[in-house]
Amino acid sequence: MLTDWINESNLSLFTHVNDWQHAVKLAVQPMVDNGSVEPRYLNAIYDMHREIGPYYVLGEGIAMPHARPEEGVIKTALSLIIISEGVSFNSPDNDPVYVVFALAAIDSHSHIEMIASLSRLFCEDDVLDKLKNARSKHAVLDILSQF
């Protein structure tokens, strides 16, 4: 269940952010704060974005920034920010992005259950609208509890 990973301490709601870099930083920061990743993990995401583009924009309105485990992952973690106005990630087919799940995985196997729950969420047509229109952490957690 996604609420096993997302809680009030690693969930934030914003009306506006300046750009994709700011959005990624806001999404990754709770994982730095709780010791799940080293600060260099954020720079690894930025570097990969500059090299190959927004590889982590998964679909219309949804991004899941992540980097390789050796780039500073200490333990598997997930965090979430929601940006009600959306922000451009330079992904023409999928911008603006409203929902940003930051992912850190210690290896290629330990987060399979988490990814399965996220996949179910991403496949639901109306969930993105519900998340981007949620006005409280409690409302977001209620939505996530279904997955």
C-alpha cells in the first residue's frame, strides 16, 4: 500500500514552483532529511536529466525522478509533492507535471511492491485529477490508501 511509504512527513502540496529543478529538489528533500539518500542523489538526477532529458516523466502530468542506487541511496524510499498549477519538465507530450513521486531504491528488487502500487495508481484515469485537486495532506493520503 502506498501509505506504507507516503505519510505527512514526506508529502507536500504546493500551488506553484519555479521550474523542474525546484520541483525535483522539493520532492527529494524529505528523503535527504530522513537519511534515505545522500544529498548527491539530487545532483545525480539533475545530471541524468541534462544528459538524456526528462526520462522520469512517466505520463501526462506525472513524474518519478530517481537515480541509480550507487548515486547515494541509503535505503529504499518514496516521497510525493503535488503542484496544483503544474510545472514544465520539458516533456512536450506530458507537461505540465502536477504529481511528482521521488523514488530511491537500494537495488533493482527491493521496491517491486512499491512500483506495483504506483503502477495501479498511474493506470486509474481520474486519480491524477483527484491528486492535483486535493487541498490537504489528509485528502491525498485518503486517495493513496486505495493503492
